[in-house]
Amino acid sequence: MFNLRGNFYLAVLASLLFFATAQADTIIIGSNASANNYPFQTNGAYTGTYQQIYTRNKFPGVWSITQIAFASTTTPTSFYPSPAVYNLSVYAATATTTPSTPSNNFANNRGTDYTIVFSGPVTATLTGANNFDVVINFTTPFIYNSSLGDLLIEIVVNSAAGTGREFFLAGFSTETGRVYNAFGNPANGQIAEPNFGLYTRFMATQLQAPPSAVPEPATMFLLGTGVAGLAAYARNRRRA
């Protein structure tokens, strides 16, 4: 009887510890005060590499990043809601530059942990309703340690099919900076644009908090509940 009860308490504690430490967080970075169509404008309007640098301040500690998403918008009014099919290669790295100091040389922004996290088609139903409707699920999670630098996401557009007039929430912010092909064509050279970028949603799980971090009240409650359960189990064992 008591062994069964003890196993139950141990299982509950393990579950509480898991959910207290392993739940994915939604992290949104950048400004949504404006709009831009790079790099997701279709019908060949943008091809090749696009880089965006994100502030490390939104990722305290060590994180496993598993998804990024971008929000289509009706601003400007020339947007045509439509399905879009992209063929993308997506890379992640610790940036060697910052949102305020991106280099117009793509290679100069990549840290030594530069790695591919997704490659293949992405199909999106673009509503133009400020929804995060371009969603890229990483096939390889990126382990990001923010103490080493800001975050670089690199998107290579291999092909894109749709109406060609898609726009996405973007704006000026110290949280983002970007580098893109002039007029959407690699042959025209690259432009570095500090403190501007696409409004971006991340799905990520914190693997390790920074050393000075204090656990959130909800986490402390869960851990306290688990400890209380173990204490009750120990009392019952002594009575037996």
C-alpha cells in the first residue's frame, strides 16, 4: 500500500519538475509598427539570403529554440491574401555582431556555431490579419546560450510561389537588425539595416537559467507541492 503511494508521489514530483522546467515559452521580438515584404515576397521578388539579428536580452540563460513565425498584414493595402509556398533553408547561430551593428557581409555576422535547422517547403495561408501565419518548425532545435552573443537567424529563399504582394509586420526596434539583398537580388549586393526587422515569434524552452536568476513564483509553488508530497510519503513510511 505504502509502496504504491510512494511511487505515486515520486511520479507526481517528476511530472511537476518536468513541467516546471521544460514548458516551451512564446517569445516575441521586434516592432509591429510598420510592414515589409522581404524576404517572403513571392514570385521571385526575393531570392537568396536574408539575415536578422535578435537581442540576447529576450533569452536569459540557455535555450532550445524550435520554431520561428512571421505575421502577414494588410498594410499597405496592396497586400493580396493568398496561399504561399516557400522552399527555404534556415540557419541559426550566435551572432558576431549586434542588432545595431550588422555587417553587410553575411559571413561576418555568423558565429562558429552556425548550423542548419530547417530545409524544405513551407506552406502558409497568408491572411493579412496580423496573424503569425508563416511558421517554420525547426527539424533540428538550436541550442542558444545568450551569454555568448546575440542571436542570428538566416533564411535562404530558394524559391517562392504566390501572388507576389505579401507584406509582414516589421518596424524599427533596438531588438532587431537585418541584412538583405538589395532589390531582392543577390547580384545587387547586400544592405545592412540596423535596428529594423520583421516582427518575430519564437517557440523556445529554457534549459538553463542565468546564475543570478530567481525561480518564478509558479515554479516555486510546483516545487513546493512536490516536496510536500515527498514529506507526506516519508511520514507514512515512519508510521508503517
